[in-house]
Amino acid sequence: MKKSISENPVVKEIAAARQTAWVNPGKKPWKEASTEILLTGKDIDDAEARLHRFSPFIAKCFPETADQNGIIESPLTPVPVMQKYLEEQYHAVIRGKLFLKQDNALAVAGSVKARGGIYEVLKHTEELALDAGILKKEDDYSTLASEQCREFFRKYKIQVGSTGNLGLSIGIASAAIGYEVTVHMSADARQWKKDMLRSHGVRVVEYESDYSEAVRNGRQESDADPFSHFVDDENSRDLFLGYAVAARRLKRQLAERNISVNEDHPLFLYIPCGVGGAPGGVTFGAKELWGDYVHVFFVEPVQAPCMLLGMATGLHNKICVQDVGLTGLTHADGLAVGRPSGFVGKVMESVLSGAFTVEDKWLYEYMRGLWDTEDIFIEPSSCAAFEGPLRLEQYAKTREYLERNNLTDKMEQAVHITWGTGGRLVPGDVREEYRNTYLD
Ligand SMILES: *Cc1c(COP(=O)(O)O)cnc(C)c1O
């Protein structure tokens, strides 16, 4: 490793595996930042319209979505008792109102991956069907759920590399459409996730190494087969846009609660980050709507802060956490990623507010806290989000961020949204096991 990198104070702190906060020095006013990003609101419109076209098909394939007319969306839930619990338990002050965006409850995939993952599979499906002439854009897309169409899709393959949840999302959705699916699972993936996929008829290939290796192998195997589409978590623009649609839906939910986001009413989002696609896409969608009035922080495990490392060094996917002596190992399987997406890191350079890192043991504490106070279960990876509102006014660096952005006096009117990224599909016995993990 180059000396200049190892002497970077941020890298030193990351390498020591201590909990820390980082404020992005490259953040720019949205007016300027937006001109540097190649994607625009039009791209999000297009993704949203596509999800709408597919809604009759989704409703038919996944009856659990019928009461939402085939739109896969999660509730925005106030969590005042959790807020109080965090303040009391950790001697913190969380000014403003705390909410949980419950992507843990999303239909079909039970995680935020239901957004990007399913979107990419649908987009690919639309392309194949339009090309083959079995679909026109004006058609009712529920015709794609017919036995003839399933037969057509059976000729095609979908592959993906995953630490677990992306595999579940792609696997369950693709298998329902008719594709032959292969999920390349990293060593961190939990057993129940592999079992569940196999029960859906998905081929699961297991690796003894980490996520990057699973992705590399999956990509190779897929690229060698002209009938196979690889869902590329590290580079996919489609995944990213599927996640970005979340902000549009969130805006409506805030409006329903008479919450406005403006200069005097700042919005804070705290999103657990793995390779970066999900939090990056949500961030882009949120910036496109609220510009400088929304402040986004990612949260990563102390042993796998790949996005933070990539952004702080400017090296993005050219550096991995192992390069600075970290293990990349964490109980937070959804965040067990050593090397970030270069594409996402580049987009985040001028828009992300900052990041926090968290030790695994706190994930279980926050998980139990939420369960006990609000009767909501989310998986350990998701719980990383709570580190954000809890620490925002504790670290000197983030306090200074608030000061510099004239937010200090507005925090009573702030809305904090922790992104609950997964949980619904976790079996009962595994939940119990999580409940008993890291009990001191
Ligand atoms: C995948 C995942 C994340 C992070 O998403 P990335 O796109 O990998 O950054 C966070 N939480 C959970 C539960 C996940 O499954």
C-alpha cells in the first residue's frame, strides 16, 4: 500500500477498526453536483413507469402484492419509543422525529433488494418479450404470467453474485417468471437463505471466499453463455435506478403525514451500505427530489467499511478493506463486502454527506431494542441504520457538519429516517438465534 494512503488520518482510523464518523469533504451543492451525474430524474421516471407497467403481472405472480395492486412498497413507520430508548440507553439526544422505512417488510424479497433486484429482472424480461414480439408496451403485462410465456423464458438464464438478499430477490422473482436461475453465494451468506432459494428451484453455487469472488465467478460463467443475463451488483445502472424509485414513493408517504422537507425542515437518511447499489440509488433518488435539504449518511461495519474507504481515498473499487488490514468479516451479512462499487462511489463523491461505522455487537443491541420497544423485527444488517441518528450529534465531526450547514438550530424540526433494509423472510428460529447473539 502506498505510504500516502496509510498516513491518511481517515484511513488510519478505519484501519484501527474503531467506530467512527466521516464527513465527505467532496460534497457539493446539489445544483452543481447534479450536472456531474450522468443519470437524471428522467431515468427515474422511466424506471417508475416500467414498474407501473409490470404491476398487473406482479399482482398475478405474487398474490401477496394484490392489495397494493402489484406495487411493491413498504410502510414508513414512526418509532418514537425506539427513539426514546436509544436516547436513554446511550445517553444521546436525538432532536427531531425518528422514522423507520420498513423495507424489511417489502413483499417478495423481504429486503431493499426487492426494489433494484426485481426491477432489473423485469427490465430484462420486458426487453426479451418486446424483441420476441410476445409483448407490446400497451399490453396488459399480466399476459406474461401465462404458461406459454413461462415456456419462452425457460430458455433464458439469470445469474447473480450475492451475500444473500440480492440472491433471494433475484432468485425468487426470476424463478417465478420462468427463468433458470443461478445464485453465486459468498461464504458469508446465511444457510437459511441458501435453503430458501433451493426450495424455489434456484441453483445455488457456494464459495468459500468473499462476495467479490462470487461476483467474479458468476460474471464469468454468465458471460460465456449468450442466453444468460448477469445482474451486476457492482456496475448495474438498472439496479441503481430501481432503488432510486424509492424516494418518489417516500415523498408521497411524507406528504400523507403532512411532513414537508425544506430549508427549515431538514431530512436525514441513514442507510446501511454494502457494495453501495441500494443506498446509492436511494440517495440519488432523494437528492433529485430534495437537493440540499436532504442529508444522507451511510453506515458500515467496522470490519467492512468499503464505501467509506473507497471514498476517503478516492480510490473507490481500486482499494479493498483487506488492503488496510481489515478482515471484511461481519455478522451483518448484507454488508459483508470488501470492495465497493466504483460506479456508485463516483456518483456519491459529490452528494453523500458522510458515513458512520459500527461494531457488530451494537447491531444486535439495536435489533433487540427495536423488537422490544416497537415490536418490529429487522435483521442485524438493517440495524446498522440506527447508528446514524444516535451518533449524529455525538461526534464532533458531524456536529460540525450541522453547524456548517446552518442546521444546528433546526434540528427540532428534523426528520430522521433509518432505512430498515431487510428482515421479513428471516425464519422464526433464526430470529430467536439472533435475539440470543452478543448477549453480554
Ligand atoms: C444488500 C443489503 C444492504 C446494502 O445494499 P448494497 O447495495 O449492497 O450496498 C443493506 N442491508 C441489507 C439487509 C442488505 O441485504
